[in-house]
Amino acid sequence: MSQSTVVDNFSNQSVTQQSFDRGAFDDSVMKTYGRFPIALERGSGCHVWDSDGREYLDFVAGIATCTLGHAHPALIDSVTRQIKKLHHVSNLYYIPEQGELATWLVNHSCADKVFFCNSGAEANEAAIKLIRKYAHTVLDFLEQPVILTAKASFHGRTLATITATGQAKYQKDFEPLVDGFAYVPYNDIVAIENAIADIDEGNRRVAAIMLEPLQGEGGVRPGDREYFAKLRQICDENNILLVFDEVQVGVGRTGKLWGYENLGVEPDIFTSAKGLAGGIPIGAMLCKDFCAAFEPGNHASTFGGNPFACAAALSVLQTIEQEQLLDNVIARGKQLRDRLNAMASSYPQMFTEVRGWGLINGLELQADIDLTSIDLVKSAMDEGLLLAPAGPKVLRFVPPLIVSADEITRGCDILEKVCQTASSKL
Ligand SMILES: *Cc1c(COP(=O)(O)O)cnc(C)c1O
């Protein structure tokens, strides 16, 4: 292990630290992830530092999670105060912070009721269970409810949510999958109509359509407004629940508080997680009163909605409001897309197009070149910019919502340099 000296960002004192021991890590942590070869140790705003003291501009933000960036005073303050007061009890008792958070969410969305859990997958599990409960008890006592989801979608890693996820690579070797799902191409209304007609026989019928307003992991593909308007109409006419997975796009990420606001339609049920508490684990499943079919004992979570996570989420949401971060998301998003579009035009042999809303954006690589998003992520990392892939051919940009104009410019300057080098090797 090598020793390195870095200047501590907060105290301005020199601190001595040991470089990270990767061998010990690999010996004991299960290898479920492909990891890039750095260990991040501390952060401030949109910047993080690795164990050797190297600085990076963070356009990953814990994968669209660190809404307020790193070490934001509002988040530090809320979690510090809450952990000193009371951090965890149980849903055996009333939790005032949970009530306050639910009230905020209900007042700022189309939903009437909220269930809290700890992750995106869990929030989607709750939605899937609610759909079935509603189908069995309200929807003409439907015996075999089917949930339609989209190809190239992503809904999580539990058994039900990998089944909902319309990508074979997440399902392979985990069969048998959960019954009651069928898949359609995204943004294709004819496919929805055909699927509803095909599935409708006897006690088997489509009970819900579950979609991301913008497909995140599947390559940053925004939903089409016309498609979603038609979808809403089809759902209303056929007693089908419209369910949105807002785990990645909710909480201001798109420049609106919720992804569905970009589409001009309201879901009956939606889920949130990633950015909701700015990097403290939380998940939420929200729905309208008419389909809030859960009764006491139907669903639960030990940690779900504990005082600590709820205080964190409240401070994140209040900061988004007070600092008018949605305006920043819109302005910085446009600035970023303008630069990315310019790069896509400068390197047409490398890139096809730029897609996204607000501060979730994707730059797609040409399919037929010998260059993947992961190659570019590695090169950018070497130059001090963190980016995430969204599949093998899309570079994803999801910086904290507090990102500044200068930081967008710097990130794009770094990427420009990376592109120059990469294109000269093609
Ligand atoms: C990340 C993600 C999930 C899964 O969330 P976890 O917290 O990892 O369980 C589900 N849906 C979408 C759209 C996501 O982006």
C-alpha cells in the first residue's frame, strides 16, 4: 500500500491517508459488479476525490442519486439533527417525519397515498403487488392479471422486477421467472393494442401497463408525448392501470419534479427512489386513492420510511424548492445538450444522436464502430470526468442537480479531448 498526502477540503489541514487495498476488497466482496479501478473517498458538490487524492468531476452522482451533490449542507444538517434525535423505530408506531414526507409528496404530485421502502426495486415490487391486489379485489376479481412492460426497460433486480425488466441479459440463469408479465416495444401504440387483444381471454387480461417515462438503463430514451396520451386513453377505456417507474427520472432530474410531467399525462401508480433522499437509501410507491387497495398487513418494510431516511428526503425536496433547482436543471441540461450536439456533429463517425430531458442525457455511439460507451467512460475517468454507460453504446450524463455552468463547460471540455483522441484511433 502506498501512502499519499492530500489537502482536506473542509479543514484545509493536511491529512495522511493510505491508498486503497483492492486485493483485500476482491478477496471478500462478492463479484456482482464490474468495477472501474478507483476507490472514491470523499466528495464536495459535484467533485469527488479518490484514495490517491485525484479529483474528478462527478457526472454520475451515484447513478442519478446524489441530487444535491456531495456533502451538501442541507443534507448534512438534516441527517445530523435526525440521528441525534431518533434514527429508527418501527412502523408499529406513527413516524411524524414519514407523515411529513408523504404529505409533501402528495401535495407535489398527482398521488394521494404513499408507501415507503428502501430502493427502486422494492418500490416496484410494491407497485406490482398493488396492481395484483387491485386486480383481484377490485378489477372484476380478475384471476390472471397480466402486467405489460417495455422491451429495453429496467425495473430492478429482484425476481419480480427482473421479470418486469424487458431485457434477457438480466433474466438469464434466474428462471423460472414470475408469471403474469408480457413485453411490448417502447413508444409503439399498435404493439400495446395488439398485446391487449392477444392477452384478453377468459380470466386472463391486462391489468396494468408499467413503463419508465424515459428509459434510463435502456439507453436514455424519452417517452413520446403522443404515445403516452394515447396510452392514457386506452388505459381509461379498458380499466387498465397506468404505472410509471420514476425511480431514475423523478425528483427533479428531468427539469420537472416528476418525469410524467414531460408527457402531459398522470399515472395511477408511480415509484420513486434514486434521487429521493439524495443518496440515503429510500424508495416510495405512490398511487391515487381509487387504486390504494392495500389493507393493514398486506405489505411492509422494516426500514421503510424510517425517521432518518424521511428527514433526508424532506431536506432534499425542500432544497429543490428553496434553491429553485428545477430552473438550474433546465438551463444546465440545455447547455449540456447543446455541447453534446456540437460534439455529435463534429464526430459523426463516432456518434449518432443526443437524447434526454433536463439533466438526464445520453450520447449514442455508432453501432458499427469498435468503440463502446465503457471505453469512453474509462478515457474520461483518466482525464478527471466520471460518466456512466447506459448499455454498451450510450454514454449517460446525470450530474447532481446543483451542477454549475462552469462545471458543465469543464466536463464537456474534458469529453471533447477524449473524443479527439478516440476518433484519431478509429
Ligand atoms: C435504478 C432503477 C431501478 C432499481 O433501483 P434499485 O434502487 O437499484 O433497486 C428501478 N427502476 C429504474 C427505472 C431504475 O433506474
